Amino acid sequence: MFNLDAYDTAIAKYHREMNCNGIPVISWDFHHGFLNDLKANYSDWQRVNNISNQFNWDESEFDVLERLKEEVVVITNLELKIVFASSRIVNMTGYTEVEVLGKTPKMFQGPETCSQTTNEIRVAIDSEEIFEKTILNYKKNGETYFCTINAFPVFNVKGKLSHFIAFEKAA
């Protein structure tokens, strides 16, 4: 017959000898979530870094790695087609990156989105200026949310406009 007390004593002795402590299973769930976030942020950062290397721009000026921890990062080409969206986009919008690639950020706008704000954004983009705006957007399921967008034109090392990068968070 199996002796549970002897087994528990043997495990405790093993842990003492190995100089490690047992961790409750619930801690692993927390740790697992943290590691998944860390892995997603690192993967997103690597992809942004690859884009910046390919088009000769310096992503470090935007502190992308730090901002990936809290914000959604969206990169568009000059036609404003989305070429990258960080993994957090699904949490904010309900859309996966695959669903937004090749589309414009207008896909998040709807009937109640303020046309004055969208016009101000358009002027800033056309003027190649940095802007920060809060806009009413729509999730995939139709719910609305306010989104604060901090966006930058991105220039290559020769000073030529290459992309636009936006850091977004629900307001």
C-alpha cells in the first residue's frame, strides 16, 4: 500500500537537499500568463525590429519594446495599409493581426466616430506630423471604445518617409 506521509516526507527532503522550495500550482498559472505576455512582447518587438532594419529606420527612438508592454502598436505603410499590429490588438479590438493586415485603420471607425477628429488625423498624416488624438472606435463585435492614438511618421536614414507607427490604448 502506498504511504502518502512517507512520500510527502521524501519530497520535502528532496527539496531541502536541492535547495529549492515548492510553489503552489496557482503560482504557475500566474507565472504562465506572465511568460506568455513576455514572449508575445518579445516576438512583437523582433518583428518591429525586422521591419525597421528592412526599411532602414531606427525603432529605438520610439521605445517600442517598453511601449509594447502597455499599448497596441500598429505600423502602416505610406498607403496607410496595416503591415504590423502587435498581439495586444485582439484584446482592444477583438480583431486578430491577420484580420487587420492590409486594411486601413478606418476599419475601426463607425457612424459615431467624430469626423472632425478623423479630419485632424488626416491633416497630421498628410503633413507628416506627430499627433495624439482620442477617437471613438468600434470593436469587431460592434461595441464602441475610446482609443488614444499617439502616432509618428517614420523616416529612413536618408530622411525619406517610410511608414507610420501608432501607439494605441483604450482611454
